[in-house]
Amino acid sequence: MTLDDALVLDLNGIVDKAGFMDRCAGTLGLPAWFGRNWDALADCLTDLPEPVALVVTGWRSYAEARPSDWETAQDVFATAADTSPTGLTVLLALGGIDRGGAASLG
């Protein structure tokens, strides 16, 4: 797993939990049974079939709109990264995405 292979979870425009869960489901290709709640997200993240590097972009608007949910999301990401048997790395991008799709720190 390298950063070149990373999935980008773009949260631009997301201001509620439902949108966050939908974006996670689409980006990560989560199964149809994904319940779109924090426990289900935690289960899916620890059950990923292969190593995943996930770069979260555009998260600040969501964090400001739903600070409690954002704190929970960070806890879910951190716990899943610590316990994933296949390997999960979650990076929060401080900058934007360039035209090539790579995270930039600019």
C-alpha cells in the first residue's frame, strides 16, 4: 500500500451524518448491508479485504457543521486503523486536491 494507491474521501459539501455515511459508502465501496451508522462504519473499516490508505479531504466544513459527529468519525477512523487486520491508514489532508487527484499540502 502506497500513497499513490490511496482512496480519497472528499467531504466537500458534506454537512450532515447521512451525507458523510453516503460518501464513505461510495468511496470505500462498502457492502449493501452497510447500516450507515458509526458501529457499521467501524465494522466495515476493520473488515476491508486489503490494505487501504484513505486520504480525507474537504473535512473542515463537516467538522464545523457537526463537531460531535466529526469527533466520532475521527475516533472510528483511529480505532479501525489500530485494529484492522489488513491495514488501514487514514490521513487528514490540510490542503486541497490537485488536478491529478493527489493530495497537496499547499
